[in-house]
Amino acid sequence: MTIEELEKKANEIRKDIIKMLLAAGSGHSAGPLGMADVFTALYFEILNIDPKKPDWPERDRLILSSGHIAPVLYATMAHRGFFPISKLKTLRKLGSGLQGHPERTKLIGIETTSGPLGSGLAQAAGYAYAARMDGARFRVFCLTSDAEHQEGNHWEAVAFAGKYNLSNLTCIVDRNNIQISGHTEDIMPLEPLEDKYKAFNWHVIGIDGHNMEEIIDAVNQARAVYEKPTVIIAHTIPGKGVDFMEYDFKWHGAVPGAADIPGEPPKAEQAKIALAQLRTLGGKIKSEHE
Amino acid sequence: MINKSSRLNSKIFEKDIEMVANRQGYGEGLVAAGEKDEKVVVLSADLKESTRSILFEERFPERYIEVGVAEQALATLAAGMANYGKIPFISSYAAFSPGRNWEQIRTTIALNDVPVKIAGAHAGLTVGPDGATHQMLEDISIMRAMPNMIVVNPCDCLEAKKATMEAAKNGKPTYLRFAREKTPVFTSDDTPFKIGRVETFWESKDPQVAIIACGPLVYEALLAAKELEKKGIESLVINCHTIKPLDEQAIIRAAKTTGAVVTVEENQITGGLGGAVAEVLAKNFPTPMEFIGMPDSFGESGAPDELLEKYKMKSKDIIEAVKRVLGRKSS
């Protein structure tokens, strides 16, 4: 795909995220919208995967640690052909494979069960270690939130991957600076995050998490690093694409259409406004209509 | 009398019976399982010596992974390895694993349904001098409550080896519980063992009470049965090594045969083996019961035997419990 096609795809995914969350009536908005570009780049450009063969042993593995951003995972998987887009509206509904937090045994193509924070990187590191024992060639990617760096389990995994030089492991951090009750640096500071990873023997790359070229280049650079694991700190805007959600931690754990929030559009308007803004892709698309 | 088909050690009641910690059986079982299946890997949180994982490391250094004092990572790294296709055994003390990493085990192993084997060593009161912090007495209860989890507490070193080898093949999340102390090796290589199936070690003609036990205290239960026989009280001693899935039919049968049950475990009475047996009987065949185990209390420092005395887990305490339950039996 061209960069422009990827950007358009990410925008389609954002629209579906809004629609899914509106139908679900609960969940998280800011993180999924913020990570739509990274997920699009991964599923449409970077990962060596085949939706027709989800169990293909040589596939790249994507371990989502911050399970609460599941809507962006589901929407991207649907667009990539793992299951019909029509299934997205079953998010969080009884009997759906699209559980509130992803479950490996409930939906084909999900690599692991996650939600409780801080446990994804260790699983990815274990996976990468085991794969390297067998000489497997695929790569393991782990997507983490920034706030889950407040969990001890995460740093245990950072130490492990650094000690064992897991160069087949790439961690992508969604550095959006918010968490459910405020800003990360107020709740429990994470900076200097790059230095912390470097101290644990990781290769560190910082990028604009909405710039497709930077995302793809960073992963390619990570592939070339052969003696240590790589972390890509993707600076993202929470709620990206919807102006009243951007940078606003109130939308971390809220969804459009569920409640009137002080200072925000009335609940009946929230999804409509969000979708209208997303249709134009920040002004880049002038003529598309729903 | 001893059930012949259980093929227990012929020296079972002799003074010089061999004493070996059942965690040694874990180490030997790891080596045997590793020889049978190259997918078996062992992770340790800085406790390879005392968990006997060192035996596996010596034989298969390339399949032994040291993770440091990091039990949450121990569980979650293993979850990733099992997800890939390995059969990881994770070794630590029960107080820390599954004590500290219970949520990680719940989410990334049990709910994820990947075949990680959690080995909790130094479980129970008999860690002794280390004191209450290290005397894990809640592990059977917290692991039994977890869907998808198999829970096994072997009675001696030989059974521990068999349990370890079988766990390597069962394809399921499994908790194996071991103790620190040397305890009698009273089974034999030929003693039948199957996860999920009890073995009746003592079977009198007309038993009035069923003693259902797990772990090394099964030996205390046998000592009690022998004494009770002298007093004319006939009993069954059931080695219920698998607390989950519980061999419900065998337990209901034993209750119907005897009409009285005593459970014996080195775990909190709350939610442990006793709780599991009570749940089954309350629903299927309500039976008077007595419970040997920790009575909603923490332990303390002391010699292992002193602690078993103080907290009433010795054969004489089992005998007293039998008398109590027989007194409650409706005639």
C-alpha cells in the first residue's frame, strides 16, 4: 500500500472504532483512536501474516499487552480480512468473539489473552525466547501502553529481554501521556523512558506514531538490530482524529454516546461529530461522504 | 489393612523407611519428562537448587531458563513459551508462585489455556523455621478456585515424579505442590497413579470412616488407620492427590460406604481439599465430616514436627477427629 492508502485505511478503521464503541456502549476510545495508524501499518505493511492461514507457524506474532485498546485490534483485523467487518458491531456483546478484552481462545487470529496491564511484554519475550531456541525466523511484536510501565511485571520482562538479547522482539509503546485518571507524569512519572530502556540493553527509537513512514522505517531499523531487543516509543495523540477527544484523559475509559460529559458535546452528538471529523481525514479528504 | 493393589513400600511402617523430600521427585520427574519430550523447558526464579530444577539444568542446560527473582515474569514468560509450543515448568516456592503471581497465572495461563506447569515448592507448614511468610497454606484453595487449572499434591517423592511426568503430557495448566521436608517414601514405583483418580491405600472390611488426605500427610493418615485398627475402628485411607478435578464418584462411594469422612491436608481448611470434598458430599450425599488442616490461621517459626503437633495435623489428631466424626454419625 502507498502511504496515502495506509492513511485512508487508518481513517476507515477509526470510523469503525467509533461505530463499534457506540454500539457497545462501554469501553475505551482514546487509546484505540491513537493507535489506529500503528495498527494499520503493522497489519497492512509490516507483519508477515495471512488472514486465510491464521495458524501459519511462520507468521509474525503480535502480542497486544494493553488489552483495553482491543477495538483497534478488532477493527484492523476485520479490515485485513480475518473476519467480516459486520462482526465489529458485536463488540462486548454476549456470545461474541470480540470480548471486552481480547481472548485467544475466543477469536481466531488473537495471539494471546490480555487486559490486566504489564503482562504482555513478558509473554512476548517468552514467545521470542522459545522461538529462537528452535531457530524460528518470525518476529514477535508487543504493543504496550505507556501507563503499564508503572507495572513491575513489565520491567521484569524488560530486564529478561535485555539479558537474553532478544533481537527477534520489538516492543512498541503507545506513548500518549494519558491514563484513566490523569496524565502519566502526574500519576506516576515514566520519564526518562528512553534512558530507562537503554539502561536495560535495549535499542531505542522514538517516532511520531501517526507518521506512516516513520512507523515503517522504525520497524525496518529494528529488524536490522541483531544483538538486542528494540523498543519503538511511538508518540501518539490520544483520541486522534476527533478534536474533542484529543489529548483528553476523560476519553480514556469513556465511549461516545454513553454519557454527557462536562465540556464535551452532548452524548447524542458525540459519535456524529466524531464521524464527521474523521470523514475528512483532518482536512485531507474533501469529497467523501458516508 | 493396607490395600495390596496399591503396592505400597513393604517397609512402610518400619523405622528405617527411606526419607526423601517430594520436591526431589519433581526434579527427577523433570529430567524424565525432558528425556521423553524435547518441548519440555524449565524456568526458575533463582531457586534451582531448592526446587530441584537443578537436576534438569544439569541434564539439559539449553532448555533451562533463569529468570531471576521475578515470579510475575516467571509465569508470564512461561505463558508466552507455552503459547508458542513449549511445555514450560515454572519452579519457585508456593508462597511466591502461585502466591505472588496468581493473577498472571489466571489471565495468561488459565484463561489463555496454555499448558504451563506451576511447581510450588516448600508449601505447607513444614517449611518450619522460615516462618509464616514462607509457609504457603492457601495455595490449594486459590488454585482450586481457578477454572482450567489442575491441582495435584503428591504424597511422596515417587508420586511427585509420576505427577511431574504425567503433567508434562496432559496439555493443560497444572499446579504441582511440593514440600521442603524429607518425608517417608511409602509408595513404590508400581503404585498406581493417574491425575484425577484417587487411590485407596488402606481398606478394611467394614470401614466406619473414610480418611481422605493429600500430600505427605497421607502417611500420617495411614499411621492413624493402623492405630485405629488396633482400637477396633475400621477405616479407609484415600490418597486424594488430585484436588482438581476431584474424583467425585470415588468420594461419594467412600461416603456411602462409611457414613463419615475426615479430610487431611497441610493447607487452610477454608477452600482446600476439605472444602472440595464437602462441596461434593453436601450436594450428593450429606455426610458428617471433620477437617484436619490449618484453622484460618497463619503459621510461625518452629521445627516442622513441632508445628504439625501445635496445629494438630499428626496421626493422633487424625484419630481424635475420627472419634469426633463417629460420634456425630447417625445410627
